Amino acid sequence: MTVTSPHEAEAFEAAEAKRISARERKQAITPEDRALLDLIQGDFPLVERPFQILGEKLGESEDEILARFKKLRDLHVVRQVSAIFDTRRIGYKTSLVAMKVAPENLQEAADVINRHPGVSHNYARNHAYNLWFTVAVPPSGDLGRDVDEMHDLTGAEKTWMLPTLKLFKIGVTLDMTGEADILRKAPVKHSWSKIETFDAPSKADQELIRVLQQDLPDAPRPFDAYAAELGVSTDELFENARRLLEEKKMRRFSAVLHHRDAGYVSNAMAVWEVPPERVDEVGGQMASFAAVSHCYERPVYPDWPYSIFTMVHGRHKSECTAIVDAIEKETGITDRALLFSTKEFKKVRVEYFTGDYEKYRAMIEGAEYCSV
């Protein structure tokens, strides 16, 4: 985490004070905890008493499930439970960005990039293109302009925008029971093959999105707080949330875990040089691996020939390597690069329709922003 204000520093210190060792965390997590983690990474129940429903599925009481849930948050395993939105369907524009930055300027460049409220992930990776981040802007924003500004402000040697051309798969589900084969296949739930632009949602839906993206409270009736904030009944809240699901603006309502603290300490971005005529075939094959959380077709450039990107997660580096080797064997694609993250500069959820982007633009245009 990059601390940029006294408030963030205080929050960071409080969070760090709660952290425990990996060994203590592993010992504290029971098989029952792991079963709950597997369940809530799917579709968290959109009902008045969700912990009661989860308890019925797992043979435990509502109080037991709620206590287990709070414990897993305190252990820093559960990162957030909230709505997960399809960025482009709610009018946002987004891209992965690769930068080539002088190694001695890497931290300073990351600090500049992290100030953009639409930057959700920012990593150093073991490649000549050593700084990788994702950035999103609201319907009123100009994505290309923002990336050009970050290129200038960081003093990057080269910057490539790598937006999604085709989405073969998105969705991280970590096997917490340890019983599943890391090379297993799984159905793909979220994909699209047509590049489309979408208008901004209505003001009412923007407010609904703003509330549903908040972390779920620890309470027997957690959705009552959402409804109260919106000034609607809980039934109306659920009706509108399910409508967003039907419209595919919301992908799902579920838990997201802290990968490393959940035991998945390694992640790798495998990029593949795929003949254009095989992109659809190969993308589908790669997406079918359960350990692949993200699979995209992206643009190629003269010094970047890799058209398909896959993200894999493992309990250790050798698992990631084994998954990538299995993908190579199945697809016959051997021209690849395997980029491991060497440092995490930022990992947050983008907060939609909060006004933070407008404040950022005012800061940039007011020349209050410092370059590297």
C-alpha cells in the first residue's frame, strides 16, 4: 500500500497491527472456515438473512456462520463482500497499461500512478516492461489522455495501452479446501467477444451502484444498511440488484479474498504469441482451466507480440509454472513469456460514481501534481 495522507497512514497502521503471521493464520483457519470461504466466493445470497441461508447450506447456525465470517475478516482472509460490476456495461472505459520505467525510478513512478482513483492494480513485474497497472475512467473521462499524462509525469521510457479486445474469462475463485486438482477444468461464466460501448447508467442506478459496491456489514440483516442509505425498502433493494444482474451490469455479489493471506502467495501473468487465426480456439482452451482467473485478447505491438493474456494463481511459484506448462501442452502454443509480480504497489477495488475522478482531474488541471 502507498500511504498518501495522515488518514491513510492511520488506517494502514491499524491494519498492520492486526496482521498475524502466515503460520498463525494457517493454524487458525479450520476446515469449516474453508468450506465457508469456498461458498461465499460464488454467489452470496441476496436475501434478508444471508448468514442464515449460508448456515443451512453448511449445517451450522446463523450465529456460528456470522462469527466465522467475522473471524475470517479479522484474519485478513476475506477482503470484501460486495457487488462486482462489469466496468464497461456501466459506462466506464478501462485498460491494462504496460510501462517501461528506469528501475531507479520505479517506486516514484508507481506513486504517481497510484494517485489516479481509477488505478486498481499496480505491480512491478520481471520484464523490460516492468510496471503494470489497470486504470478505469468514468463515462465523462478520457482514458487515452489520462494514460498519456501518466506517461509524461512518470518519465516512462515507453508506455503501451493494452485494452481488452475479447474477454474469454474473468473471475477469481480460489480452492480453499485444498481438495481440487490445480489442473482441473471449470465452466466459464463471464465472457464476451464483441467490443461495445455503453452509456452511463441513470442517476438512480449510479447511486445504487455506489452503495452496492460498499463492503457488506457484519450483521444478521446486513442489507438493511444499504436500503436505509438509499431510502428504499429491502425488497426494493433486492429487486433493483437482481435487475442489474439481469442486465449484466453486475457480474455477481460475492466475496473477494486476500490471495496471499488465503494461502495463494504466487501469481503469474502468462502472455502468449498466438496466430491470429487461432485466437478464438486457443482463448477458449486457456479459459477452461479453473486456475486461470482472467483470459483476454489484447493488442500487439512491434516489441510486444503477445495477443492472449492469462492470469494464474497458485499456493507457490511451482504451481503457477505447472498450470502454464499444462496450458502450453494442451494448446501447442510455445511462444510465451511468464511475468511474476515482484512488488505490489496497489491493489484496491475501483469505486464507481463517487466523485473522486473529478477531484483528480481538478488537481491535474490545477498543476498541483508532481512528476518524477
